[in-house]
Amino acid sequence: MALGLILGLGRSAFRRKRTSSLDILTSKRGPRDYYKGKNCKPTGFHTRKGGYVVVQEKLPNYVVPDLTDFKLVLR
């Protein structure tokens, strides 16, 4: 019984840690041309000659109400 325990401990030293397929994907772990980005939406597209065209429909449009007659109440 003691011999089995010793052999069992010896085998665990040779085991490799399994790499999970659910690990966090980073640019270091992905393919060579993988770019993760920062979760931002593109505002245009790249041209073949290296330029960038901004599409107005993709730009954010903020609607702000008119606050000229707004009275701030301090308590």
C-alpha cells in the first residue's frame, strides 16, 4: 500500500497542467494578426491606400436639451 502511494505521488509530478480552451484571449495568445481592441465601435473604414474615411452615420450623436431657463435649486 505504501508503494502505491509513493508511485501515485511520483506520477503527479510528471503531469502537465491542462490548458483550458476558455482562458482569456489576449493578443499574446491569439494569432499573429489578432488585435483585440478596447470594445469600441469603428467610425469609418480603411482605404486600400492607407487612408481612413469617416462615415457620419457611425459617429455618435448626443442630444442635449436646451437649459437656458433652467433654475437650479440649492438646498
